[in-house]
Amino acid sequence: MTEKRQRLTVRIYYEDTDFSGFAQHVAYLRFFERGRTEFLRARGIVQSALFSAGSLVFVVRGMRVEYLKPARMDDELCVETALDKLGGASIEMVQKILRGTELLAAARVRVAAVAGGRAQRLPAEIRTLLENVADDGT
């Protein structure tokens, strides 16, 4: 059975922080991106292979982020990613960044499948790889 959630460990480095030692908001966006990439990779969808073949890329169409608590230099965090909805040409994911059990940031992200600069329906093989991992709240 495929795990419904993907977890990725990241650490806050000096380059991720501002002058106060807190993680900059843009660092969270990079961590969310890495989480989505690893979620897809774990399910057999390698974005670099899709890109190299010229067949498809995923682009962020919309994102809502709530920043709840700051991360600090040297913190070890967990980026948790789950698929929420599978559309015709889009994927909606929910993501969390946690320090232990403490929720630091949460995001809802909609990515669109694009080929040749236009939205494209998700290919059947990608749909099949994702159909069984929609988040059921567990």
C-alpha cells in the first residue's frame, strides 16, 4: 500500500534566515516545493524526466500559506505533504511544516499540468499513480 503522506526532513541553515536568526518566509516556500517534489518522486513521478521528455511540467497555480510560528537556525523540521484533490489538469496538495509536533506553517497548493505553455489533462499513467493516495484525513 502506498503511504498517503510524504515526510521530508529539512534543517534551517544560516542562508535560510534573516538578521534575527528566524527563517525567512521564502525558505518555507522552498521547503514546500521540495516536499511536493519528493511526494511525486516517491510515487514514481520524476519531474526531471517529464521535463526532459518535453511532455509535461507542473506549475504552481495557487498557494495559500499560513505562517504560525517561526523556525530558527539549526532547527530540524519535517515537511509533510498529502494529495487532497485530483482534478482533470490539476493536483491540490496540503502541506505542513512541523518542528517535532509543533505546527509552524501550513499550505494548500494547486499545481497545474502544463505542456507547450497550455494546461493539459493529467496523463492516464500519472493519474493512476496518484488516484489511490488522495488524503482521507488519516
